[in-house]
Amino acid sequence: INMKKFYIILLIILLVSAINIFFSRNRMAHNNISDMFKDDQPVSENITSQDRNEIQLDNIFSDFGSPLEKASERVIKKPFGIYVTPANSPLQPEKFQGYHTGTDFEIFPEELNIDIPVKAVCSGKLLLKKYAGGYGGVAVESCELENNPITVIYGHLKLSSILLKEEDAVNIGDTIGILGNGNSVETDGERKHLHLGFRKGKIVDIRGYASSEYDLSSWLDPCNYVCSN
């Protein structure tokens, strides 16, 4: 009887061992097959965080265009975020004070007496066009940046040159208007240049200066999106 029990126990042990070996080999085969297809995984699963950031940045830039040709070469006086006072301003005389909410794009000397068209930097809808103190003619467009709403402010335009009507659709590259003549009512006495502002959200706010850094955080640096184009 003891021998029978011994053989039964031995048989059970052998069966369990055989079952374990069988499933172990199946797991190994499955893993080997998975390894064979690693190279076929989507590229996004294998890229580094830096690559992903660069791809994301490329996608952002592809949705925006430059308002003027050679945009990066024009930012020489008042970039985004500069704190301006009548005492320290790079332009004199200065009548404003605060953190610059936009980026100023200057004209080249040969552009002083010719019409300079300003292009839409993104696709959206015209929200506003009017005369405003400190700007002369100003237009505001609604756009999206990374699926979030922003408003784009185009300042110092000749108001009569803005042919679009409020609520009209705007496509990237469309002409918004032309720059107003310097030191005239078209620019409210300012030099001939473009003030471009990007404000987060849907609220239309055309202020050219913010009173604090906290207030400035409602705006974005346009040059991050249009100066490389």
C-alpha cells in the first residue's frame, strides 16, 4: 500500500512538472514573438521626451505664420515683457509705463513711405476693428493655440485698410490691413510699426502694457510662434 501511495505521489509530481514546463515554454515563445515586433511599434512610443517636445513645437509653428517678412529681424526695440517707463524706454519720448504685452515689429528704412501689408498669423475670426488710443487702428482676431483659445491683437494699422468685417473668417496669410503712417492719426502719433499681441482666452483685451508680472501672465510672447517663419 505504501508503495502504491508512493507511485501515485510520484506520478502527480511528474504531471505537475510536465504542465509547468509546457506553460513555461509557451510564455517564452510568446515573449520571443513580441520581441520580433518591437521594431514595428509606433514611433511615438520610442522617441525621447526632447524629441516629443520638438515635434510638438513644430506642430505649433506650422499653425502660425509671420505677420511681416523677416519678422525676427524687426524685433529690435520693444520685445515682449520689457518693463518700460518714460525714463528707461528705448524710445523717447515715452508716454507709457508697464510690462509690454506684445512684440513690436519695426519697419526697415526703405519701408517708411510704402504700404506694408500685415498678414494674419493664424486662422480664425475677426472679432474687432476700431480706432483706439495708443494704437490708431487696431484689429483683434480669434485663434487657437494647442486647442486653447487666444486673441491676436494687431496694432497701429490704417483703420480704413482693414477690409474684413467683424465676424468674418480669417485664414492664415490673409491681409489684415496695412501699417498706418508714422506720427499720424493712423498710429495715434506713434512711429510706423506693428504691435502684435497674443492673449490667452477669449476675452478681448487690447492693452499694450500690463501693470504687473502677474497681469502679464495673461499674455504670450508672439515671437515664440511667428519669429522663426
